[in-house]
Amino acid sequence: MTLEGWTQTLGAGPLLGIAAAAIAVLLFLIMKLRMHAFIALIVVSLLTAFATGIPAGRIVSVLTGGFGSTLASVALLVGLGAMLGRIVETSGGAKVLADYLIDKFGEKRAPFALGVASLLFGFPIFFDAGLVVMLPVVFAVGHRLGGSVLSYGLPAAGAFSVMHIFVPPHPGPVAASEFFGANVGYVMIVGLIVALPTWYVTSYLFGLWAGRKWVLPIPSILGQADAEHEANPPRFATVVSVLLLPLLLIFLNTGLNTLNSAGVLPEGSADTLWYQVLRTLGDTPVALLISLLVAALALGLRRGMNSTAIEQVMEQALGPVCSVILITGAGGMFGGVLRTSGIGDALADVLGDLGVPLLLAGFLISGVLRIAQGSATVALTTTAGLLTTAVAAAGMNDFQLATMVVAVAAGSVIASHVNDSGFWLVGRFFDMDVKTTLKTWTVLETLIGVMGFGIAAGIFALASIG
């Protein structure tokens, strides 16, 4: 974003100093003064705009422009995704999914089955909500089979984490895609390629090892699943179909675009009505809307829920995600100020002079912010805002842009510790003390970030060939 009639007169040194001070103040406000991240981002955005010399009469328009442009896509995806996940949750679909997989995989591979169920269920639902929904099933299996809660819990919790970090429509990768101009469909492809093997090594195998090392009893903190859901559960095939529908629709969009770019489709196909309609159906907001309507019909109306009950379920889904949406928008506001002020250009010049590859820079900056203030969303959106100009100037192809999103996302998950709400959520539900949580959950999240970045770097190198 540029302001007509205004030119930045500050040099790279002062601009980078302002950027460093802005991030330091942001961390101080969130960590020391315990200011809500939404408010802190607005305050820091305002102060940064003044400090960098943006004309005072145009500061508010810069702030609202960055906020609105981010929410234009992110709010739709997060809101629709939350509604979809809530319907699957209240229908009893999570338990059906887990029970079916355990039956098919056998009791000895119950942790693997729970992890696979969590991967599927983690596509539309956020980490916190998905974990809370799946935990009654995790604990029930643990009580039945015996052993450490870590053997069952870490594969499931890690599955929700990798999906939440790497795969749209979760807010982190969606927001970074918006900042970098990456195609969400490509981000989904790269995210899944990174997420699945990363989960297997860092969550499933590590969870089995941790379960043998720390034999912790199965907690009784949660009650049994809702009897109403058990009385009229949806079929396994129905739940899977609902969860996979948005994935297939988005792949339709990406596939058509890829085929057209490669010259496989007849010349002029992009201008035809059928092509444009199919591409529109595969756009992420439309794909999620279609999937939500199908879920309301298949998991709601056809199972006896009236329209009022379905409306209430959707309404209940929006409250918990409002904070995520607003923080993401405020991160976009901060990024907009950084871009308008010319800080992004200065950072790009410095990175170029130092020879730090953008992919590594994104991972490291995001990781530092994550460790410092705890929020993966703040770390990811702040880093994406800082690197937007440099990424735009790099001339990356679609897969490189998608990999850039995933690399920044990988940095935003490392080293979950006492300033991260997820750290306390997992520790409390698994009935672990702080020391044990640091040895298990903190290590697991760090492994996810490091391995995820390693795979992303390999994909980036392959995408750079030719």
C-alpha cells in the first residue's frame, strides 16, 4: 500500500529501528502489561504510523485499510469454518469418526486411529475446540485399554496442532496467504504435504515414546459424551464426506487453474461460463459455504434437528472465534502500517545485503516472536506483514509462495511454553505439572515447527528448479 503524494524520507536504519522498537513495545504490552493482543496491535500500529512520518490526517485510513483488507477474506473463512466444525461436533460426528477408525485399526493401533480421526476432524475445526471435543473419546479409549494418557493424547493433540498451523481454512495460513498473495489452494496442498509426515513423526511416534517414558494416569476431568448424540449418531461415511467436501471443491479450483496455466485445457477456456462457475464454486469461501449447507442438511435436518436448533448451533460457533478474527485483522493493520511506511522495503534491502534467504528469515522471525509472546497468530501475522514487500519483490511462483506461508507458519508453532494458552490447555486436561508439560508438549510443538520447516524448505527447492 502506498500513499499518493507522500514519500518516505527516513533511511533504512531509522526505519528498521522503528520496526524493532514497535515489536518490542508490542511484546511488552502483551507480556508485561497483559494487554489484549487486539488492543496492543492497534496501539502499536498507531504509534508506528506516527513514528514513521505517515501524514497524521491519513493515519486512520491506513489503519482501517489494512484491517479491512485482511478481514475481507479471513473473516469469511474463519466464520464459516467454525460453523462447519460446530455442526460436526454437536452431531456426534467426532465420536463416530474415532470409534470407526479404532474398530478398523484395532486396539493396538488405537493411538494411530485417534490421531487419524483428529487429522480429519481438525480440517474445519480450531485446535482448542477440536481437542476438547476429541478428549472424551481419547480418555474413554485410554480407560478401556490402559497405559499412559500421553500415548493417546499427544497423537490427537498434535494432529489438531499441525492442521491448525499448516492447513487452510485455519486463520494463520489464511492470513499469511493474504499477505503474500498466495493461492489458498496451493497452500492447502503444500500444507497437507508438510502436515501429514510431520504429525506421524513428531506427534504419533513421539507420543508413543513419551507414553512409555512418563506413565501418567488417564484423567477423569471430562464426562461422558452426550447421550443425545449417541442415540442418533451420523454414519461414518457421512461425516467423512462432509469434512472432505470443501477440500475437494478447493482442489477443483486449483486444478482447473493449473490445467489452464499448463495449456492442457482448450484455448479460451478461462473465458467460458462453465470454467468461471466451477472456479467460483472452488473458491475457499464458497466451498466452505457449500460444505456448511450440506452439513446442516446431512448432519442436522436429516437427523431430526429443526432449523431453530441448527441456527443456534451456528450462532454458538461464532463467539469463540471473534477474538481470533479481530487479532488477525489487527495484525493486518500492523502489517499495513509497516508496508505503507516503507519498513518492508528497508527490511528487504537488509535481508538482501545479509544474504539471508527469505524462507529462513520468515521461519526465524516468526519463531522469535512466538517464543517471546506466545501467540502463534500474532507471530505469523506480524512476520507476514514484515516480509510482504520482500516476498512480492522476489517474484515467486505459486508453489514457492505457498511454501513461504508454510515456513512462516512453522516458525509460529515452536516452543509453546507458559505464555501460550495452548500450553495450559494441554497441561490441565492431561493433568500434567508445568515441568512435565515442558518436557512433552513444548518439545512436541518445537519438533513440529522444525520438521515442518525442513519439509517446506525441500519443497521450495524443488519448486525453484526450472
